[in-house]
Amino acid sequence: MNFAPHHESFRVRAYEVGDTGNATLQHVCNYFQEIASNHADMLGFGFGDMTAHGLAWFLSRLRVAVERYPAYRETVTVRTWPSFSERLTANREYLLLDETGAILARAASSWAVFDVAALKPARLPEWLHGPEWPAERALEMPKRKPGAPRNELRSETMTVRAADTDMNHHANHTAVLAMALESVPDDLGLGRQPSLLDILFRAEARRGEHVASTTGASDEPHTLAHTLTRTTDHQELARALTAWPAT
């Protein structure tokens, strides 16, 4: 199996641009999601391959460090490759490049396998293990995971829409990311975007469920902590850390 990096190009569309005039973090992550899906199909462990085995991929963690967000109508290239696999997760790396080849963003992700019939996590199948997996990482994933907000700055409650859901019938991880950022206070978030995201996905959200997005202070300077919680049973769906440029 050839694990050489795979490349695809994207042109920043008008509907991908936010109030900064650049692609939003959500849409940068959409580029990562699209190329990851395409590359997994090419390698034989994409959506259809996993479905045939009664399995599905579940993104458990995503960390993104941004040097510069691409501008409207700018063409960017994403380079991706799967890195090492572990007992319960497989990892994938990403580089976002401009037209000169300069790195705009780096990202690393960890993916778990879900048993669709049993509705529970599963071990990685043996056919996903092998000595060929590259060890190179685009971005280091620290062992320390995002913590909960120390105090609340803002909270918003929203409903998971049909437009938020994906082929697995739960909220797509980029929609979850957008919901987590929805509660960033205006004086901190308007006209600005995070330079770093570290998000941990803990449970799924389905259409019609009500989700509370809370943003608060973090222990680190120039950072915010975020949680998403289902209001009916208080199940934590995601927890994130974002870093913001100093003003």
C-alpha cells in the first residue's frame, strides 16, 4: 500500500469567507475533511470500505495551527498522509499550502473506529495495521487534552439542523466546531480568527437535539476554552481550546 502524501487544490469560494475576508476555520477544516475522505477511498479504507465491514470512522481529535488564512478566490493546496496507527486510533496529517508552496496551516488528527451495529467504539481492524505507515507528523499532538472553561464568558443554546448532519446521521465535525465557536464573545471573536484549535470530540449530536455552547477562560495566555453539551442529558459532546492573536 502506497502511503505517499496526496495533494488536492481548492479555490476559496465566497460562501467560505467570513468577516475577516478570509476562509473561515470551519472551511479550512472542510478542505481537510474532503481530502482525507478522498485519500482514504484511494487507499481502501474509505467510507464504503468501512461500511462493508460494519464500521465507520469517528474523528476523536483535531489540532490545527494557522499561520495565515487564505483569502477569497485564493487557490490553496492541501497535502495529506496517514501517519502511525495505534491500538485504538489511526492518525492523519495535513499541510495547507499557498500557490508558492509556503505553509499556511498545519494539522494533525486522530481517528477512532466505530462499530455501527453495536453502537460502540471498536479496535482498529488488523487490515489497517502495517509497517508501512509513515511516522512523520505535520503537527505534534500533545498528550494534554483541552480542559473545561474556568469560568463562563458566554453561552449559547442551539439546535442541530438537518444541514449539520452527515452520511453517518450525526452532526459533522466541522459543524460541531462551528457550534463550539458560536459562543465566543463578540469583543474577542468579531473580525478575528483563532491561530490554534485543539478540539476533542466525545459524543455524537443528532438532528433536533439542543446543544449548549459555552466559552470561558483557559489556563493559558491568549486562549479560550470551549465545551458543547447536550441539554437533555448534560452529555459533553466536545471540548476545545483556541488561541487568538494578541490585540
